[in-house]
Amino acid sequence: MSTKTIQEIRAFNRFYTDLIGLLNKHLLNSDYSLSEVRIMYEIHTAGEAQASQIMAAMDIDKSYLSRILKKLEKDQLIARKASEQDGRAVVLSLTKAGEDLFQELTRATEQQIGGLVNHLNTKQQEELVAHMQAIRKILQGNL
Amino acid sequence: MSTKTIQEIRAFNRFYTDLIGLLNKHLLNSDYSLSEVRIMYEIHTAGEAQASQIMAAMDIDKSYLSRILKKLEKDQLIARKASEQDGRAVVLSLTKAGEDLFQELTRATEQQIGGLVNHLNTKQQEELVAHMQAIRKILQGNL
DNA sequence: TAAATTTAGTGGACTTTGTCCACTAAATTG
DNA sequence: CAATTTAGTGGACAAAGTCCACTAAATTTA
């Protein structure tokens, strides 16, 4: 592969790192960090999840995760119950309050993204999405 | 804009966040953090830079930046000299050792990216780059 | 042109985020 | 059933980042 190719990819990476950084800033006003929200996302998406699954999905330290889960439970955003299949494992789910908060954070994120693209016309938006899908398809083996 | 559009963008953001996280992992073995390397990048690219420029480019806290610059100077990777135009400002540049280290880190990063795309054929690589350029072009007003 | 404000950078003190290790207990493997 | 692996917790610490107060130079403004 050419140097040019790699340089272009790196330029995109810098660009997108900055963009993601910008988007994630709105979490600074919330009481929850990016990791915490991502954990809620994982639980929300799975419906029920074990810590070990989240660990794998996020590639996060289990000790760190354990602490975050403790905080989320203290805040009554998640519930834990013993797994029936595995005595070591704990099954996590979002409480009503957790779902509510998650929805609210989701709305805020969606508004942010709206702000990013609302000056684009429909065709440009469709193209943007198509490029994103294409990139995911090309690179997805790497994750 | 449609919900679908926003969902797709969010899916891409999650995907690319993970990918960037993966790529940045190689820095864990180095003695320098992502921020430190990015600062070196900014100085390298500019040739000479003031702290305030880096601050603006990276959107980083000035106090934090000041500390990092101190470390880089201690490690003899950057040199500071008083600005001639502005008595408050300091002009930063990479030393030979700084350039050398930066080149080495660059090579490592490029190899990482190579690993990401080297299983793709030339056409796919070109398409990937084209998609990235297109996204940058569409979104660049936001940065 | 002198006072008021802004800008560049530093450093103290602190919080948040993340890592490493040792540990318990249950599950799995041999 | 002994040895190993896996799930999760918690202590102790390190790294990353923030907030505030400060000095000194530059710029604005009255």
C-alpha cells in the first residue's frame, strides 16, 4: 500500500478523533462519563448483560468496570441479579430510571449529531451515511 | 433529517471510536501518551509553534499543556526560545531527538495502519480513502 | 498616554479516569 | 476430585485532565 494511502487514513483519523471529541463534550455537563454511558448503552442494547460481556465488548478493565457498575447501581440506574446458570456471574439490566436517563442522553446525543448535519441537504446526508457504511464494511474485519 | 440517518452516524461513531482506540493502543508501550504525541505532531507540522497555537489546535487546557511541554523539554524532545515579537510567548520546536522520536512513532503508527489495510486490494484501499476524503469534505465545516 | 482589559504561560491543588495486583468463589478441565 | 480457568470485587496506585490564582507582557480604551 502506498504512503499516500496511509497518510490519508491518518489525516482522517485525526479529523475524526477531533470530531468525536467535540461530540463527546456534551457529556461533560452530565453526571456520567463516556464509559458510563457506553456501559448503559451495552446493557440497554443487550437487554440483560453480564459484566464479562461488557468487558469484552468495550475492552475495559474488569476492576474499573466493577467500580462503574457499583456507582450505577448506587445511583439506581442498573439492577443486578444473580445468574441462574452461573453462580459467579451477575446479570445486569437498566432500571426504569436507567432507561429514562439513557433515553435522555440519547436524545442529547442525537441533537448534537443533528447539529452536525442539519445544514446539509438530504442528498449530502445520504451520501455521508453511504460513505460511513462503506467504510464500516471495508474495515469491519479489524474489530 | 431522519432518525435513520442519525442512527447510522452514531453507529459509525461507535465503530470508529473503537477503531481509533485500537490503533492508539500501541502508544501504551511507548513512554508518551496520545496527547504528548499529538503535541509533537503539531510542533513538527508547524515547524515552530507557540503554546497558544497548540492549545487552539488541540482544544487542550493551557495548564495541562504547560506541564506536558515541561516534560517534553526535560526529555530534550522540544526546545523553547523566547518569541521576538511577543515577550509573553515562547516558541517551541522539536530537537533532533524529538524529530527522531517523532519519526519512530510515526513509523509505528503507519505500520499499524498498514496492518489495517494490507489485506485489502488496491481498489478497496482507494475506495476507502475516497470515502474518508468525502466524509471530511462534507463535515469539515464543523471543525 | 495611563488605566483597564486581554492574552500567554506557569504552578498548586485537586478530581477523574484508568491500571495492576491479589483475592474469593464458582465453573470447567483433565 | 485436583488443577486450572473464569467472574467479579476491592486496595493501592498512576496517569490524565481540570480549575483556579497568579505574573508579566500586549492591547484596548477612555
